[in-house]
Amino acid sequence: MIGILAGAAGQLIPGAVSVDIGRHDSDKSCEKALSTVAGIIDGTGSLGAAFGQILIGYLASYDW
């Protein structure tokens, strides 16, 4: 249950942020800006998830 609740927040918040930033009044080409912002946010999240797995493997090698 916790995974479902945490996953939903992790999916919805970046999506809402990217739409809000991509539809800012300063840029008239909304579709292109929205796509760029969504790609940057999604790519950053994917890199963070990959780095987290590497970090867990590195920390697991220490004797706690």
C-alpha cells in the first residue's frame, strides 16, 4: 500500500509541474516547451533512480 501511495505522488507531482512550467505565458509555443520540460524532468528522475541503485550497492558493501 505504501508503494502505491508513494508512486502516485512521484508520478503526479512532476507531471503537474512540467505542465505548469511548459504553459507559462512567456513562451507562445506551448507544445514544444511542454515536451522539453517534461523530458527534462522525466530524464532527471530516471537518472536519479539509476544513481540511487548504484549508491545502494556501494553502501551495501560496508559492514554496518
